[in-house]
Amino acid sequence: MSSQERWTADECAAHAGITTSTWRDYVADHRAPAPLPGYDPHTGRRTWDPATVRTWHTRRPGQGARTDLTYHPDPHGQLVFINPTTVTIATLLRDLANAAGTTIPKTALKQRWVQQFPNNDNHTPPPSQPDRHTTNTPTTRQITKSLNALHKLGAIHHNRHHITITNHATLTQITTL
């Protein structure tokens, strides 16, 4: 790597261990730092600040990293996995709580689900970003996992028939993830 004040796309890509084409794709998709204003006076090309590129590269997730996953700390500081189904359920529960109070029958959640996703044969929300590993139908187990995640976060308590909202602020926070 050269010790110049600005790096070209070729130098940025070489530092990151990717092709120049991939670097340009990352920049276009806002997954890499934006170029510095103006153009290099000697080459007429876009350039980047080396320190910014180095920082970006050290924070860059490794190959195969799941950047679509979200974790949220529970009251004890332990991270709890939040998937799109959990966010959808939190949103439906928040809306139901605004209308019905803090204890909600699970049947009401199911009814709201059907209203929210009427074109879905299985009455389940579509995935937020479909890919080959997801299905269009969260299972009962996935829904239970989502309710358990909300419970771990202190947002709800639930049993076989009812869901009780215990922390509206946490529930609302989950809906924004």
C-alpha cells in the first residue's frame, strides 16, 4: 500500500482484499465509505481517505456474517435474538395493547395477524428479506420463540391463552428494530 494521503478505488479494494469492481459496488450500495469530495488532480479519479477505509475494513463483518440479524440486551445485559417475526408480533401486540389494555388473549393476536396479512394462506407474515433459507410461513415454534424473546426482554409474560404486556416502552422499542 502506498503512503499517499488519498487512496484510489484499486488501493481501497486491495486493502479490503476484494476486487475493484466489488469495491465500487459496495460504494454504490453505501456499504463502503463515500469517496472524498472532488477528484485526484493527478489522475482525475475518485479517491478515499485511507484512515476511513482502514476503520471501515476493521469493522467489516467477515465472509458469511449474518448482517440481517438483530440482537437486543435483556434487563441483565444478555443479548436476545430478534428476528422479523418477533418485530411483527411486537408491533401487533403494541397495537392491540393500545386498543385493549395490557392483557391480550392469544386469539386476538391470531385475529390481528389474519387482518394484517389477509393474502397469506397460512396467516403468517412474509419474511422481510426473502432468500433461499427462509420460508413464507413462520411455524408455531417460531412464533413461540418470538414470544419467548419478548418475555426475556421483559416486554411481556405469556401463557397458553393470554399475553400480558409488562413493559410498553420495551415493546415499542422492539417495533422500531
